[in-house]
Amino acid sequence: MVYNENLKRHIPQDWNDGIFADIANITMGQSPDGSSYNETGEGEIFYQGSTDFRIRFPSVRMYTTSPTRFAKQGDILMSVRAPVGAVNIANTDCCIGRGLSAINSKIGSITYIYYVVHYLKVRFDNLNSAGTTFGSITKDDLYNLPVVIPPSEIIELFEKVCKPIFDKQMEIGFEIESLTKQRDELLPLLMNGQVSLNSDLLTFFYLFPIYSKPRTVSS
């Protein structure tokens, strides 16, 4: 380990320091004309800021017919307004407003960038808890955030190990989204009597066959 003056900490030998823009493509959001907003599905999905964020994927609440800045499916969405550093992943192509940035990799590893972004969030949270409140972060500040840059072979190894985990998390996230949508559609039908409890149970056992299998108890 060697002390890096720019990062103010020790890093492994042969690792380098740089800025966030060295390893990531960053698109700062820009809000479309307010008259283009709608909730009826016209135009592009629009995320204004972290108020749209959930555990992993943002919630679709708004659309715009005049999109300006875009994120692609799989891009990391990071809040650039309070709370600065909140993170979600775009689960579809979308338009992003001025409260967000869209981030993807310049170095062939989205998983490494994802965890760098989470590290940056921890730094923002620590500064906030110490009394330095970040109301927002500018494009220049985000581009120039200091980061550690491992050798390419380390990044490739990290991607090889972590990408299957990341992909599985994405797959589970999509499944949760699908099941949540089905639940939200079924509950009103159940409550007003349009479907019966039995049909819902059949759907449940179809979606979760593991629960319908008898369990054995060892003595």
C-alpha cells in the first residue's frame, strides 16, 4: 500500500487516482417543458428526481412528450439534488430531469461503476452527518470527484466475479416489478368481487410453485 496525496489515503501499489469522468460517461438531466408532462402514457417515461426512486428501480409516475436528456436501460441513475447520491437503475429507456444524472461505464465494467457510485454516496452521507449539507452537486463537481482507478486486469476480474451477481439482482428486480404490478391489478378485482379467492390462490401457487410442494419434517 502507498499513500496517495490526491486521495488522502493509502491505495494498492500500481493503482492510480483520477476523476469520476475518467471512468464514467455522465449525462446531467434537464427538465422538459412543464406543459409536456402527463400521466396518461404519452411520450417518454420521465423521472424528475429521487422522489421517483424505490429500492432498485424508479417508479413510473410521469411522461413527457418533449424529452430532452435520456438514460438508457441499465444506466445508473444518481440524484444530483438533495439527497445527493441516492441511486437507482433505469429499468427502461427514459427521460431524466434536472434532479438526476445518468451514468454508465467507460471502462467496460458497469458493476465497478455501480459500486463506485455507492462509495460516493457514502462519502456524501458522511459529509452530511458531519454538518456539510449538499443541496445539489454541479456537473463540474460530479465530473471531477476524485476516485481510485485499479489496473485494467483488476477491473476485468471484478467484472467477471460480480457481473453474474449484478445480473441476478437485476433479474430478481424485474420479477418483483412484474409481481407487484400483478398484485396491484388483482387486489381491486378481488375487493369488488370480480375475481374469486380461489382464482387468486391458483395464481399464487402458479407463480410460487415451491410453496405448493409438501414439506417433510425430519425426525
